[in-house]
Amino acid sequence: MLASSNLPIGSYTYSQGIEPAIESGLIYNESSSLAFMSDYLELALCRYELPLLALMIEALMIDDVALADALGADYHASRESKEFVYESSQLALSLSAWLGDVLELDVPDSLLAHGFLPLFAHISSHWQLKPVPAITTYAFGQIENMVLAAVKTVPLGQMAGQRIIWQLQQLLSQQIQALAANVKRRFLQVQDMPLEANVKLNLLYQQLHMSANLPNLAILSCQHERQYSRLFRS
């Protein structure tokens, strides 16, 4: 249920940059869709969002609230366009509403401040999900949603969409165990150091080569804000 792009959070209303990529001619068929999404998987997910999510879960598992909050604040700051900020905030609100209305779990407002991924980390920790299944679930939700946006908008056939999802999932599966193990090793090296949370965060980023700097994606998102033919919210 956490991986669904329809329920509980309604992320199908967002394209995560797919719609402006189609408008600009970067995506126009199955092969170009796969190329764009493979880059997104490698650069946006595997080099930033997934290790950050794994780090937050590791920090929450040992009640290092200061480090978890610093990671959440950095994620929020990494949303480089107005649409991406709104997307993260709205998905967090939707997930919070689902948790409250369906599962009767109270989500403090403080957990919503940094957006969707930090809230996802807190829920994963609450349900005692280990980093590997948590980041796999998060990544698949992103991948499926992007593929569905391309199927609707390029347009692509259903089998083309399934082929893309399968290949992206294979790429993800090849990296997920090593990624989580590397995060765990670096986290254990840093956690007991007598350092401030922000210093620990910078050290972890350097050791894990993490970066959310994707200027071309940010430019596409800014262009989408004024796109005449837009159907999606990002």
C-alpha cells in the first residue's frame, strides 16, 4: 500500500518531471522513456533519495532524532522548484490523512514539516521496516508513477510500460543491497563520533558521495510551471 501511486497518497497527479521532458522532446518513445527514467533512478534516487531514506531509518532506529531532523531538513531544501516543494508537501499531507483516517494513527504536525520522504522514513521506522524493504518500496512507487505518466502522455502502450518497469526494477535490484550495506557501514562509523548533527550529516554525504544537484531536472520543472498543455501537477 505504501508503494501505490494511486492509494493512499494520489501521487498519480504528479509526473515528477516526465511531462515537461515530453514537451521538450527528451521523451518521445519507449527507448527514450527508459533512458530518461534510468538516469532519474541513478542520479535522483540511488545517489540521493534512497541513501538519505536509509540514513533516516538508521538514525530513527537508535533514536538519533537530531540527525534524522537534519536529514529531513536537507531533503526539504533539496526540492529545487516550487512544484517539487508543493508535491512533497502535499504527498506528506495525503499520507498523514490516510494514516489518521484509515489506520487511526496520530501524525504530529512536526513530522510534516520536511515533506514526504522524511514522513515515509518515520512510518517505516514505526512499522519496524528495515532499510532494504523500505527503500525498495519507496523507489518502486516513484518508478511506477513515472512510467504511468509516460504511458498516459507520450503515449505508450501498456506492454511498453511493463517492459520499462521491469527493466528499471532490474536496475534497482542490482544496486539496492550494496547501497543499503554501504549506508549501514558509513552510519556505524559516524554515529558515535562526538559531533553535531550537521557535521555528521556533511561527513556522511562526503563518504557516500550523495548529491541532490540535478540542474537540468530543476529547469524542466520550472518550465513546467508555465507549460500550456500541462495535465499533471509537476
